[in-house]
Amino acid sequence: MAVLTDTKARNIKPDDKPIPHGAITGLVLHPSTTKGHGKWVLRFVSPVTGKRRNAGLGAYPEVGIAKAASLASAMREQLSNGIDPLEAKLAEATAPKTPTFQIAAEILHAELLPSWKNAKHGQQWIRLC
């Protein structure tokens, strides 16, 4: 199967069938309602649940063929390591990005502690937090 070309992707029509990428298993360009536009979808079986899943990778032409292939390759690598890329993305999005006040205070305390001449001041500082 030949790799999808930019010319073929630009000429996709709303009533066309989805066009496979050709180089990445499961990567397909689905036509949109506008000629020359489409949606990138990576179809795979989750190693966690064993169910078939579809991952959207963006819209063509905003996400080009090379970028879609790069994203799909990264997801395929996760799959080969037994990781469901959609679950990993969800876990990353829900993970706290900023530390709590307690954690931030402990980090700062550890950094400042050597600069204090009196150990008692270091103990007092962390007790106030």
C-alpha cells in the first residue's frame, strides 16, 4: 500500500471513503464536510481493556501528513509498551500540575536550610508553614 500523498489528501471529498495513511497501521484520514479537509483517526486495540478505540489526532490540513504520522508513531510505541495512549493522556490531564502548599514549603525549606546559621530558625520556619 502506498503512503498517502498531500495531493491525494487535498483532493479528499465529503463523500469519499476514509483514506489510510499506508505507513502507520490504523492511521486513517476521514473526509470532512468540506473538500480538502478531514480528520485524522488512529484506530487501535487497547492493551489494557482489549477493546477497540479511536484516537483523534487533529484536522487536516492543520495537522499535516508528517505530523499525524509522528503522533501516531508515538502512540504505537506506547501501545507496544502495553500503555493505552488515551488512558495515559487522561491520567496526565488529571494529574496535579502545581504542588500543594505543604510540598512547596518543604522543597523551599530544604533549599534554604543550609543558608541559615542557626538550626533553630530552620525548625521554626517549617513549623510556621
